[in-house]
Amino acid sequence: MARSHIADPRPRAILVCIAERRLPRAPRPARSQSALEMWGATLLGRWEAAGLPVVFVERGLALQRAAPSAAASAPGAARFSGEDDLLRRPTAGDAVLCAEGPSLLRDANFVRLFESLGGPLLILLGDELGDLAMETAIDGFLAGHPIIVVKDASPFPLDGEAEIIAARGAALPLLSCFARLMGAAELARDWTGAD
């Protein structure tokens, strides 16, 4: 059975990969992936293979300075508003949207992209599931806009894995009050048809 949301010119969902910490800019040394990293890579691969949009976001410089646990971002981090720049998976050296608001739904660049795609469902896939994911989920809840948070996957390699896993574990119960929590395998099956 064909999935109509894949063929639609306006997708019904955007996978938003949120880096609460600084995105990795250089390839990492070879090591085995954690379960969070493995599920994140699998979901991203299947999502992109299905032709569904992915938006990569990292916290803007002002937000990183305000957050005591956030790592400092590289000077001159690029900020893009063009849809073509946002709808691709970054590789080393690629630029991503730098969120300048506490919530993606209050960031002018993201809102422009979101509206140009018809205001589809947002699926948040984050490393820490910290403030940016939380504020976006709350804003979506208050506006009556559905949001799904991926509970068991990270879109990026995890530096300080134990700390990130603890932050995610603390955030998930609160996030469940404002957004639906889903596993990466369930999302892949429901949206891309992959088992």
C-alpha cells in the first residue's frame, strides 16, 4: 500500500534533529555506537530514504551562553533561512539552523519553514531533550499543534553519554505531559514502512 504522505508535495511531518549541545563538526574516531546513536542513525536513514524532510537545529549563540551546561558554539555559526539549506542531513562542515528563540515555534526562521511546509506534525529527535525541545513541545501543546518526541534515539554522536542519558531520563516524564512519546522503531514503521 502506498503511503500518501510521502508523495504529497507538502509533507505531513518534519523530523527535527535538535542539538542542545554543539553539533559535531569533525568525524569522530571509530567506536561502537550506543543504542541511542544506533536508533537515531537508523531512523534518520529510513526517514531520508523515504524522501521526508529533516531539519537540523542547534541552539543559537545567545541561548548557549545563557545555558550553564551548554558547550560554547564555534564563532560565526551560520544561520540560514532558505528551505533548501534546512532540508538535508548535515555532514562535517555543513551549516544548520541556529535557533535564536527559546522554542522553535518562536524562532522566525523555523516558523517560516514550518509554514511553507503547511504546518505539519513536528517530530523532535534530540540529543539531550533539553530546554529547546521542552519549550517547543510546550508551545505546540498550548497552540493545539501535535508534536511527537522520539524517546529512545539521538540524532548525533553522544559526547558525555552518561550525562546526556541522565538529562534525557529526567526530561521524558515532563515531555510526556506536552507531547506524544514514540520509539524510533515505531516511527520508522509508521512513517517509512520499514520494519
